[in-house]
Amino acid sequence: MAGVLMVYPGHKHNMDYILDFTDTEQKLVSTLLLKRYGKISPLHLADSELQLSADSRELTSCPTLYWTERGAQFVVCKVTNNRYRCQFFYSDAEHYGTGRDEYSSLDECVLTLLQVQADHEQQLSNISSGATAANIQEEYLGPLVI
């Protein structure tokens, strides 16, 4: 995700041209989270200030969906009415992306984010269990660190 991410829970953005997440979009994400975790994961509406263009230092307030699960925090930001950015993080110093800047499909964005985080979680559990690269079947280089 290019640029700076600052999340403001509960803040309302003042940009009319980027519509808030609709009820349908929120239900889609909630359904995907229910399938992934087997329980309801509360979604929170927030705003994020993003640098939408690499050639501009201007920050734009974007509607954001935020949730936490398994020690990770997740954000999906709506950067236009049909474009999304996402990342997950554990701390201010530990942010991860999916390797793709933007998505035109909300479900693809969320599914990819969940898969990358699950892969990262699996990699961490292999490391903490003492598994070596020889024990891990597939080559995995981990998520893109932002």
C-alpha cells in the first residue's frame, strides 16, 4: 500500500466522492470473516488518511473497515467507489500487505488479505515450533512488509 496509513476509529470522512462502505459491503466482509474464523468478528467503521498518488504528498481521507483477530489488526480502505487497499499489522513497526496495491473487487481484496495473514501466521508457527525450511513443503517467502 503506497503512502501513509493513519486510522481514526469512529471518525467521519469529509470527502463526498468516496462513498462510505454500504451495508451490503459490510455484510460481505462479515460473511467472509465468519467463514474464516467460524465466529462473528466485529467490524468497525473508521477513516484512514492515505497518499493515493505516488507523485502527490496530499493525504486523502478514505472510508475504512477495521477488525482484529488472532493478534492481528486488519484494515480495508475504500480509495474510490470501486477500488480497495488492504493490510494487516501487529504493531506500529510491523505492517504487511498482500503484494498488490489495489483491488477492484472487495471480496478478492478481503480473501487475499485473509490468506496472506493465514500464511504468515502458519510461517510464524513453523518458526516457533522449530520447523526448518526442509520441513515446510512449499516455498513461502512471507507477506510483503510495508
